[in-house]
Amino acid sequence: MIFFKSNDKEKAKNDLEKAEERFEALRFKKAGNYYFSAGETYYEIRDFKSAENAFLNAAKSYIEEGDMYEEVLESLRKAINSSFGLEKYKYANEIIQKALGYINKLGSAKKKDNYYILFSALSYFCYFVEGVPENGLQLIKKIQRGIDQEFFKKNELIHLITNLTIALRDKKEIYLKRVKEDFNDLELNKVERGLIRKIVLLASIQACLTPKILFTQEEFTTNDLIDVNIELNINQIKDVIKSEFNSLKIENFHIIKSNVAHSDNLTIKKKPKFPQPLSLQNDLNINYVLKPHFLKDETLIGPVTIYGIINETYHFKIENKNQFELKLIPPPTHLDVSIETLKPPMIDTTFPLEIVIENNSESEARELEIKITLPDEINLMRGTLQKQIYSLRPNETIDWQISAKPNKAGDFEIKGDIKYKDPDQKILEEKESFAISIKL
């Protein structure tokens, strides 16, 4: 618990009144000093909102005074720290972008380089918390072009950002150990150091955890649905959170979305619902269902990315960067047989029958032997009951007609037998029966 004197707020209030009076009197330097003093007092009693406003007004006053740009930058840095205290990282980053615009007004090249690295590093930290450290890297690369390269390479903040970047890219914990080892050498204040501790927690979750990707079977046909199960061992997260370096008290933990990359011959039929609370008692399980539509040389699933948030503020992502090749095969060749009467069959009357063989599968059928068997009560009058076909490709149909004449009324059965070979030369057989009713 933090204690403060009862007159601290009164002192800050008096400083604000003096600052406003000086500002109205166009005594901007004095106004800036009083605003800055009020901000310091508010910050000490953890009234970060009031501190933030006071430091921003201090910067505004110094800007009006002119030629006090180092004081402007220090006031903005304090305002940024106040925003950190409020966990308003997006707003803090907006202040940082303003600060970057004043650095070039400094006279000393060395001070310019130092402030450019400091504020761009603070911006990187904000982007990291928001889950987009790559945006911070773009800013670092941009400011690098205008800075002394030797100074840039030796700077401890640049080393820190480099180690964080490699840890995330290569998922190697050793680079996070280097961050911790170099931590005490950083020329940062307490609140900025506290933010780095939180960032190391987020980076540890990303670098040390890899979700497992599990499939229900080893091969699939284009008729199958593909279950993709994503599992995350909760004990890995617990180990990261228990680290003594971590300063973030976790109040809630949520998975807010996930993404499964896949080949263009697959579509997602079922997605998990988000957000999902992440319990530190049970492993995380996420399920996707994908549908294949056509064959291609490689059918790939992955990488897989899980996006999470801690305390509704601190973003992280967990990745399995591998691509998994699915064994996707055509469904078994299957032929559909149908026999239809083209007019009502009656005893002692010739009627036509149409026989249709369809290949509705995705594989070719070869060396077909087709045999139609009529019951004894129906005589073949014209046409053939047997055919041999060399090949029936996918979506192809063959049909022919016969004429038959019943010699007895009643309900009978016509049989159809087909033997053929699939593309693997496996012999398959289809047997069908068709009811036929003969009327008097």
C-alpha cells in the first residue's frame, strides 16, 4: 500500500493554479515548471490521469516558450509514463509520435540520437502490448537511417528489441534470458522497467509455447470432413507465469481468436467460438472442421496462430509455425446403376427398359463388365443384357435400352451386377436389385 501526505493533493492543486496564472500571463517557462511540479506530485500519489494532463500542459508551455525542447521531451516522457500507469498504451503511443516530431529541434546530435532510440523503443513496447510488435520494428528501422550507426548498434535498448524479435521469430528462450541478464543495464525509469517485465511475460508465452495440431486419421478423401484439433498444455503457461521476473498480476486470461492457414482446396466448415476464457486448471482445446474440394499436389494445413489477451489489455499470440501435409486421396470409385421402365409394363405386352450406369465419383472405372439379369417371368425381346466397357471417367454416363415382354403378372426383381477396376487396379463389384410390378 502506498501512503501519501494529506497535503500532497493540495500542493498539486496550488501548483496547477500557479501554472494556469503564468500561462495566461504568457510566462510560459514558469507555467511549464509549475505544471511539471504538479505532475510529479500527482504521479507520486498515483493519480496518473491528473499527472498525465499536467505533464502534457507542461510540454505545451515549454513549446510556447520556445527553445526548451529537451524540457518538452522530458515532460512528454513523464506523460507517457503516466499513460503506462493507466495502462493506456495506445494513447501513450500517440504521445510518443508527437514527441518524435520535436527531437530534431534539439541542437546536440548525440541527444537527438539518444531520444530517437528512447522514444522509438517506448513505441515498440506499446505496439508489443497491443499485439503488433512488427509495427514497432518498422519505426525502429525508419529512425535507424538518421542515427549514428555505431551508437545504434551498441545501444542497450536496440539489443533488447533485437533479442525480443529473435525470441519470437525463432521461438528460442535463450534470447529472453539475455533480456533478463541485460535488464539492470537499461537506462530506464521504474515504470518503463515494469513495462519491460510485462513484455517479457508476453514474449515468453509466445516463444516457449507451441500448440499441438492433431488429426483424427492419417488420410482423407475429398468426401471426408477433416477434424483439426489444437491443444495447448496449460502447465507450460503456468511455468511462464511463475517466473520471478514477471510483475504482471493476472486477473483474467482469454483467447480472443485463432487462425488456421490452409491450402486453397480446403474450406473451413466449422470454427470455434470466441472469446473463450482460458482456465489455468485445464488444457486448451480448439476444434476446426475443414472440407476438401479437389486434389492437388500438396494439401497443407498450418501455420496455426492463437491470439490471447491478459487483463483485457496485454495481447499475445501463440504459434505453431509448421505446415502439415495431409494425405488427400480420391474417394473410392463408385458406380450408380438404375433401371427404369419407359412405359407401364403389362402382361404379354412388349415394353422398353432403360439401363443407366453413372460414374459420380472422382476416379475412373476401367474394364467394366455389366450384366443385367431378368426374372424368368420376363423375356428379353430386343437388345443385350451384357456389356463390356473399357473406361468410364468421372461424371460420365452410359445408357442403353432393351425391350422385354412379361409372361406373368406380379411383383418381380431385376438384378444388375457390375465388375470393374479402380485406378489402383483393385477389382470392385456393385450389385443392385430393382423391383418391377407387372400388371394384367
